[in-house]
Amino acid sequence: MSSRLARDFPLFPLELVVLPSEAVPLHIFEERYKTMIGECLAADSEFGIVWLADDGLREIGCTCRVERVIERSDDGRINLLARGVRPLRIIERQSHLAYPAGVVEFVEDHEEQLDAGSSDAAHDAYKELLSAATDRELSDDLLAAMNAYELAATIEFGLEAKQGLLELRSENARLRLVTRLIRAALKRLEFVDRAQARARSNGKVRFS
């Protein structure tokens, strides 16, 4: 079997989309997922989180690795922190294991040259949002090293937007989408700021 394919790969269908590099807390309480996570911990191996949307399980998900076990209960429940690793595509569902699994393909990006303009636009927008929302700043070196997934993983985007990023096989396309999403977030943040200012002024200040 190709190194890009894996059989019996553990799958965790959730109402959640995880991006590569994103940290996500998980509470494991069902027996089948206790078994799954136990095996992944023992083998230091990955499992896949796939979005269980209203219209069904999506084909593209993200492999994750347990970064830290936070707490274990006497009844076997586990609180842990997982981190996204790489995108996957479900080729075939499998049902012979104690937990959901499948044949998956670890998908890769198309070969392309990074577009400096798309990269600069995404990083500039992120820097602006970071400053407006948190009053924090990143060094230029740290900011420049962040790819589209890493930029998006630190922002609360909707599931559809995150799934859209996960399904793109072009870093340039992801950077352009991240830029649009961040610009939309900045507009919402500006609207909230204006609404709060108007409330404080009892409606006496007009915003054009």
C-alpha cells in the first residue's frame, strides 16, 4: 500500500473541524473512543477528526496526535489536548474494529510557487486583527513563518470556513481565503466597537 494510504486508521466523527497545527481539547467518554485513544497513546500514533455535519460526514478531515493527557477519571474518561497534524481524505469506511476507522489518504498540496503578494496580504491582515482584538504583537520573523493553517488555527472561524480551508490543496488559495476571512472578522470587530460606543453615548454620536 502507498505510504500516502493507511488502512484501519482511527476516525473520530465530531461536530468539529480541526486544522493542521490547531490545538483542540477533547473529552473522551464513550467506550469505543476510550479504546481508540488508548491504542493511539500506546503507539504514539495519529487519529483523524472528521466533521460530522448536518448533511453527513465530510470526506476531508485532519489527523491529530495527543499532545497531552490532562486528566484521567477512575471510570476511564480522559481529558486531553490534541493537535492537528495533516489533512486526510476518507477513501473507505471500515467497521470491523472496536471504533470507527477507514482507509484514508494523506493528501498533499499541488506543487506551486508561493505567491509573495498573497502571503504578505494574509500576514498584514492577521497583524492588524491581532492588534485590534488583543493589543498583542508578534515579531516580524514569527509572523512571516506562519502558514495559512497556522494563521487560521488561532482565530475562531465558523466550521464551513475552516472546512473550506482544509479542502484546498493550494497554499496560495488558502492564504487568499484566510485574508478574506480575517478582513471580514475585522469588519465585525469594528461594528461591535461602534455599537458599544453608541451604547455608551446614549445614541448621541452618529457613525457614517
